[in-house]
Amino acid sequence: MATRDTIVIGASAGGVQALSTLVAALPPDLPAAVFIVLHIPADSPSVLPSILARDSALPVAHATYGEPIKRGRIYVAPPDKHLLIEGNRIKTIHGPKENLHRPSIDALFRSAARWAGNRVIGVILTGARDDGTVGMRAIKQRSGLTIVQDPMEASFASMPMSVMQTIKVDYSLPLREIGPLLNHLSREKVEQEGGYPVPEEVEIEARIAGQELSGDQLIASVEAIGKISKLTCPDCHGALWEINDDDLLRYRCHVGHAYSAESLSDGQADMLETALWSAVRALEEQMILAQRIVARARKANHTRAVRTFEKRAREAERNSSIIRELLLGNEKGGIGEPVISGDTS
């Protein structure tokens, strides 16, 4: 009989300290491989392996493409690459972002569910938004075990809470108890898989994340699990398909970007902010050009041109100021309303 030899862990905001605490509790003879995704900026060097290695009795390193999976090791997702499991080997790939993240927790968890089935233990720690929820559901569908950090003690409760609102988790525990539990569960015997086949959407979305499909196959695959919507992808600006999912509102484009409703809303807000700052730049450039034309027109005594371009400069400055005020209203969370002069009583 097999054992639960595949442990996948996801964390985001507040995750470095949480991961350090968890791995410090894992014994040197842990009979499982541990895979970790922590959301980090794509352009930042990741020192997470060296941080975790300070307290870990297990060797810790960034995962590398094609290396064989070995028990008793901790594999950390490298910056700007998805960490995936493919059979008994590791796959790291610069694939489309999921939930605005690369590496994505959902991508790792889904691949683990696909290849390791009931041998998987999924763990979600502190973090904002909801990356990991779909992946944890895939693990549950394949008869794996699911654990979340107690939201009451998590620095950011959104990720564990999202999982708990979607599936019935097997364990919700304080952080200090998760490591010892993983040691215990990883030694349990499990039946050889077979009773819990890979759901079609898990198979399709795992193949999309792994970039295993051609362009035509990608479009056909997304159409097989969703219906075209009126929304566009914040990353590539292509059409989005709404996934046929009774539990979660989520979307995919045919390139492979994936979104929960929350991450799509955040992506749209980022896209809107970028567009508005571009508008500010264009208006201010228009103002500067109009002012230059006015200066030249005055020297040439072109009175009509002076009036025309003075008006354009004023309008550009006014419109730029309105948009700038709208954007600066975002400082306290969300694009605010522009300040309008006049009586506000």
C-alpha cells in the first residue's frame, strides 16, 4: 500500500514566518516530499530556501525543471515560474498567471491532485484573496487530505477562509499543530488510487497550466469547460470564458490565464488604473504641446491660434487634474471619487 507521500503548501501575505514555523516542526525522516508556493514579486530574488533552511531538518532548495522527486526534501517554487508535479518529476514553467500570480498555488495543487491522487496532503496558510481554493477542491475530489491554518490566528485570513467556505476541510488547526500532524498523516497507509478518477476540468486545467496543449487545443479545451463571456482578460486582453462551476465564479482565457471572481476584479482595477495614468500622461503631453504652440503663435502674432491652443491647454490641464484626483483617491483602498469644487453641504 502507498502512503501520503506528497505534501503541497501554499502561502501568501504573512507566509514567510508561517512557513518557517511549519517546516521547523517537520522531522528529518519525514516520508514525504514537500512542495511550497509562496507568492513573491516576479522580479525579486527569492531567498526563501535559505530562510527555511535555518530551522528545517530537511534539505530545502528551489525546484528545478525535470529533477526527480525525492521524499524527505522541500521544494520551493522559483520566482516567476509555476511549480508543477508531473509523474515522479518536477516541472517548472513560465506559464500564464493564475489569480494574478506566477507561481500559483492552484496550479501546484491541481497538478498534485492529478498525478498523486489520494497520496496528497494540501495545506493553505495565511494569505490574501483566494489562490489555492480551486486547487484544494481538486485535492478533495481525488480523496486527498486538506488542512488550513486556523483563520483566527492567520496574519491574513482570506486564503484559509476561502477554502473553508468552498469545501469541508479535514483539519483547521493552529500553525504550531500542522507540522506534527503532517508527520503523522504522511505515515498513514492509503489504498492504491482508482476509486476517485481525475475530474475532466482538473485534467484540462492541469494540461493548460503545464502548457501541454497547442493553440487549437487550448481553445477547444476552454470551450469544453466554460462558455464565452462579455469580459476580457486583464493580462492579454483576449476573451474570457466563464467556467462551468456551480461552487465558484471563475474565468479563463484561451491563452491560459485563470481568475477567480475576486482576482479578476483586482486585475480589472489594475488595468483601469494603468489606463487612467496613461490618460493623465497623454493629457499633460497635450497641454505641454499646446503651450509650446501658443508661445510660437504669440511671437508670430497669430491671435486666433493663440486663443485656440490656450483653450486646448486649459482643457487638457483640467481633465488631467480630474483624473489625477480620481487616482489619488485610491490611497485608502479603491479608486475614489474626484473632488468637486463648490457647495458640499
